[in-house]
Amino acid sequence: MIHKDVTIYDIAETLNISPATVSRGLKDHPGIRKDTKKRILDAALKMGYQQNKFASNLRRKSTNTIGVIVPRLNSYFMSTVISGMEKVANANGYNLIISQSQESFKKEIDSVTTMYNSRVDGLMISLAYDTKSTSHFETLLRKQIPLIFFDRIIEHPNCTSIVIDNKKAGYEATQHLIEQGCKRIVHIDGNVNRNVYAHRLEGYRQALIESGIGFDPSLVISNRLTDQTSAEAAQHILSMENIPDGIFTANDTSAVACIRELKRAGIRVPQDIAVVGFNNDPISMVIEPNLTTVDYPGQEMGEIAATTLINKLNKQPTGNLNTIVLRHKLIVRESSMRREKSNPIIL
């Protein structure tokens, strides 16, 4: 049996009042008596009436929805970013539609098309590993749908990007290992097509060169920074003729996988090999020894991304900044402290 949707006309007929009165009562219009309003709301609930917000939004040329596309949802960092976005969006009367590209450029294109067809008012996106152009965003930009890049970005003159200084963070992480006496430091990196990994690599390289150690490309391992690929990277490190004394990885999942494999092989962390991660995920405080890492302010990034986008939607001044750079912190814990033991240090 096909059930017909209940309309305001059905409610009006049931209550023997005009459809206009029903419409105003459902919208909490001050000109409708309280008892009449209650009768309308009770009848609507009993009859199973659903407000057609989509049609209403189309008339207003706004859906009060914001799209978010992320590479993966199974990431603590991304979950904190989305939490910040949702907090700001909901406080301003917007809902989020969330999609994941699963690190695929093709899937990212499909997600952008879905967001466009869903008539989102604006879009926030962190790019997939293999995205190299912005051509799939042009339809949105031609329609003047504001676009915010965050974390993994591509520079675009008509879009705002929100990042941390990944080069400086990579430099500080590597410099810390050097200060702890490390002279042969491996860097486990992601896809350098993405700004975050390319810039962390640049910082690593700069710290080595400035310290007179020199950059050795054979000590850079690029993978997808998963638990499995990082465990394989650790096995490769253990097979090196001259085993390194330091590891700087581009995320905490990778760092924890390395520590686990090193300890299984009888390597002491940090005495034999010191380890630094990135992101300050909760897992960094679970692994033994606790992990030195870079604190990446995900919640703040999400809040600023959503605030910037909503300001654009409301035509409020947002300044002329194409890139907003947030502060990061190097949090020093036991996994890298070769010279002395101390409480966690925030630099």
C-alpha cells in the first residue's frame, strides 16, 4: 500500500480551518492563538505530517546545509575537525553533509558532484592523496558557492585555505631529535603531492642541512602511513646496514606501528632509536613509551573553517586572507628523550 504524504490541506480539512492558518501555526506565527496553534501541532503530529524543508529552501535559494569532504573518517584528527565544524554550523542554523573520498581523486569528484546536486550552500574539503587539480570545483565556484580548503589544500585565488605551518612543524620535530643526539634520522612520509607531507619533508630536510648532518634521500620512506605500511617500514629500517638512531613519522599511527615493531625486535625506544610522530592522537598516550608528537589543533581548524564559510555565506567581511595558518605545538614525551627524563614539554 502506498501512503500519501500528509499536507497542510489535509490538516486544514481535519480541523475545519484554512490552509493558511495551518501554515502560520506550523511556523509559530504570533498572529495565531495559542489554543489554535496547539490543535494544529497536535493534529500534525498525530497525522504524521512532515515539513517539506527542501521545497521551502529552494524558494529561499538556500538549503541551510554545508558539505564536508574528507579523505577518511577513521581518523581521530578528522573526527575532531568535523566536531568543530558541526559545533559552529549547528549554532548558526546549518547542518552538515559529510562524505569521504577514501583517498581517491575519482571518488572525490563524485562526492563534489553529489554535494552540488544536493544544493549545499558551501563546501569544506580536505583533498585526497592523488588530487592534482581544482577543475572539479569550477562548477561550484561559477555558481558562487563558497569553498574552503583545510589541512590538505591546493592554492586557489578564490578560496580560503586553513592549515598549520607544516614545514616549521617538521623542522621542529627533526631538530628535537638532533638535539637528543640523533645523527641518522629516518623520515616516514605520505604522498608528497599533498602539501602537508611535502612541507613536513621540507622541514625535515632543512633541519638536517642546518645542523650539518646532510640530507640522505635513502632515509625517506614514503607510504600511506597506515599501521601495516608503517610496520613494513620499520622492518625495512631494521634491515638497514647502518640502523638509524631516530625516526620522524608524518602521523601517530605510523609512529606507534614503528615503536611496536622495534620493541618486538629488541630495540629500545628511545635509547637505541628515538621516535617522533605527528597529530597528538590519543594513541600517543597509550603506547609505551608515550609518544613525542606535534599537536595539530583539529577542533580549532574545524571551527575556523566553518566560521569562515558561514561569514562568506552571510556576506560578512572575512578579510583578504587566502590562507589562515593555525599554531601547532611540539609535545615532548618519553619516546624521544634520550638525554634526560622529564615531564612532557610543550614547545
